Amino acid sequence: MSNHGEPRKRPETDLRLSRASVGRLSLYLRRLEELHAEGVGKVSSGLVGEALGVTDTQVRKDLASLGRLGHPGIGYDVSDLIAAIRSTLGIDREWSAALVGVGNLGRALLRYQGLAARNFRIVALFDTDPAKVGQVAEGLVVHPTSQLGEVLPPVGANLGILTVPASAAQNVADELIAAGVKGLLNFAPSVVRAPAGVSVVNVDLTMQLEQLAFLVHMAASERLD
Amino acid sequence: MSNHGEPRKRPETDLRLSRASVGRLSLYLRRLEELHAEGVGKVSSGLVGEALGVTDTQVRKDLASLGRLGHPGIGYDVSDLIAAIRSTLGIDREWSAALVGVGNLGRALLRYQGLAARNFRIVALFDTDPAKVGQVAEGLVVHPTSQLGEVLPPVGANLGILTVPASAAQNVADELIAAGVKGLLNFAPSVVRAPAGVSVVNVDLTMQLEQLAFLVHMAASERLD
DNA sequence: GGATGTGAACGACTTCACAGCG
DNA sequence: CGCTGTGAAGTCGTTCACATCC
């Protein structure tokens, strides 16, 4: 689903957090924010994991990587946990992104409130279609992708969002990287690769549809017991 | 990212394919279709995995679960592999889906060509917004979500796609399940749970953004060596 | 020689069991 | 007593090494 580009040589032993646990930390964070909004001040590991289908032990193991935040017999302080997870994930600051490919999906992302709620801002738009260039969407002018190298650096986005056809994805990714972007969110149905120092998350809707088809397919054949 | 709903009791020992390998099979399939289009007839495990960042050994292990399709010294027949993967994933037939939530993302999915290309058809639309009910999008009328129970069963969709707010996701999921749907693709930022026999894939864009933020955040601090 | 298939070693992640603290 | 933190055990997935076959 996501990778770091090149296969890494070093086993990365210093990295405390496993890939899987980072995903769960996101889930915990959301759950904790819900609980916080409900006025809950202290939580147990069981309460956090319950609605998420995660065991209490697993929650404690994950939270242990943030430091010693729990109080035996009491639980965890919700606000402390929220702050610690935000800081660990690196979302206690603002991220700015360039979006390339102002099609249906690109526009949907532009209008998606969830991005702003998490301090992700889209600060530049690009498209190759001459009919789209010059248009304004959500207060941003669409620039031609060919001018990415000149337009983007002064804006200084640290992320790139790819909502382009698969055939264009790697080329656009390379241009974004050349323009200084440090992370890529790729929605094209292709595996985008990047050099060390640039992170990539491939979303790949097609793959997830096929995962679902497989699960349903399997469940159906299991029913024939 | 995706789960089967309730935590399962039985370790499901009969299931040959691991979750991770199913995802890779999707990637192989896409790569093989590219190669097929280029007129390639035989491939080696190395060639399939190369552009995907997967080792040859891993490819062979994954393909082994499809049966004995390889020929030592020669490789695999591209067409055979494509057919075998399609059949294993359960995408050698048509899947029909109801889409609930005709907002920006819902509309983007409706127009997404990749669905049709993979034999996934959206056959019914629902929304709670009275302003949207009755509208026609891509040839389909938007029905009120409240009438899901009456409208959907005669149409007979086997999947449900949720592009609704997180607060509504579980309720809508329950209604879809009651209407006979066997699989759910959930785009809402929440974990949707389903009883045994119904499969769920949670896409969760927020989580993937946070994954990316974390990776970039980590890469930045590693640079201080 | 060139490539597959696969047991065995290895490593990563999860669950268990329980010590320890409030 | 309730709940955390964590070594140990167990499970799952990946990589290695090599026997095997065209």
C-alpha cells in the first residue's frame, strides 16, 4: 500500500514504530478526539480499542512507543494521548500540498473538509488540459503542469497529491520531487517509486476494490460448509 | 485498513492467501495486463516484480498459491497468469454496487472509469439530502436513503459503497447489510464493522494522509545523522 | 544455463501471562 | 482490585538457499 521507494538496505532497527502501528495510532487519535468531545478525561486501553476491533494489549503496546503515558489502575489522560500521538505522527504542524490533476477526484479532494481539519492545505493546482489551465477552483488558479518547476518552488509545498492517469504518474512524481516535495500521495492506479528521502503512499482504489471482491468471493465459498 | 468485521475465532487455516499477498496479486495483475498489451507472452518472476518493488522470490511464493503455473527455465505464461489471478480474486465476473452519499467523492467515483474497466457497476444511488433526491447522475436517479430497504433488494446489488459522513457510516452500513449486501467499501473516516459473512474494506483517506506525514516527518529527523 | 518451487532460517508482529503500581 | 508495562511465547510473513526441471 505504501512504501519508501527503494528497497532499504538497513533493517531500520532504530525506528520504534512499526508500519502497522502507525495506522492504528491514526485510528486511536480519531477515537480519542471523539471521546474528548464527549467530555471523557481518562480512558483505559480497552475502551480505546473496543470500537476499533483492536485488543487492549495491542493498544498498550502501541501506546508504549510514545513513552510512559499510562497510569496503572487509572488509565491514560485523553488530552495527553492526543498531544503525544499528534506529535509522534508529525501532524502537530501544518502540511502544504500541491495537487496535480484537477479531474473529478482532484476536485473532490480539494473540497474535502477532512484535509483542512487535519491541517493539510492544498496550495497549488496543476493540470495538463489547456481547458482547465487558468480556471479557478476553491480560490486557486490551475497552472499548466509543464510549469511545475517554476511555479512550485516559491510556493514551497512539502507534499504532492497525484490525481492523474497512471501513465503520467511517475513522470509527474519525478517533477514534484525535483521541485522539492518530500512526500507523495498517489491516487493513480500505478506504483510510484521515489528515491530515498522522499516518501510515497500509494492509495490505489482498484486494489482495494479487488481486495473487497476477494473477501466476498472467499466468504461465499466458505458458506458451502 | 480492512477487516472482516468481528474478531474471528477460527484461525481460518484453510485460507491459502494472506491478506498482504492478495494486495500484491492485484499489482501483478495490472502489471501483467500491461505486459500483455505490449505483446509479451512469457514472463519471469523477476520481470513481474521489478517495477513493483517486489522481489522475485516473493512473486513466486505468491503465485504458488494459484497452483503450478510456472515452467522452470521458461517462466510463466502471461495469459494463464492473468486468468488465474482474476479467478482467484473473484473478479472474473461482474460486481454490482449501491452507492450511498452523492457528494463530491461519490460523484467522482460514479464517473471513475476504473470501476467499469474492472467490471464493477454502480447500479443504485442514495442520499439523505432532499435537494439531491430525484436528481439524475450518470443515468441513475438518486433515491432517499430512508427507502434503501425497499429500493435496493429488487436491484440486487452485492456491494455497498459508503461516501457519507463518519457519523452516518455505521447506520447506513447496517441498512445495506439488511438489504442483502455482502461487501462494503467504506470511505468515511470511521471503522465500519459488520457481522460474519459480510466483508468490509475501510479506505480511510485521513489515515493515509497521516501515514504520509509520519513517513516524511521520520525521514526528516533521520536526515540529522 | 535459466527459471521455478519450496523447506528452513529469519524477522516482524501479535498474543499471552504476569509483575508492579496506584 | 483495576489497569499499565513488558518479557516470553507464539504466529505470521519474508528471505535465503538450493533441489529440480526444461
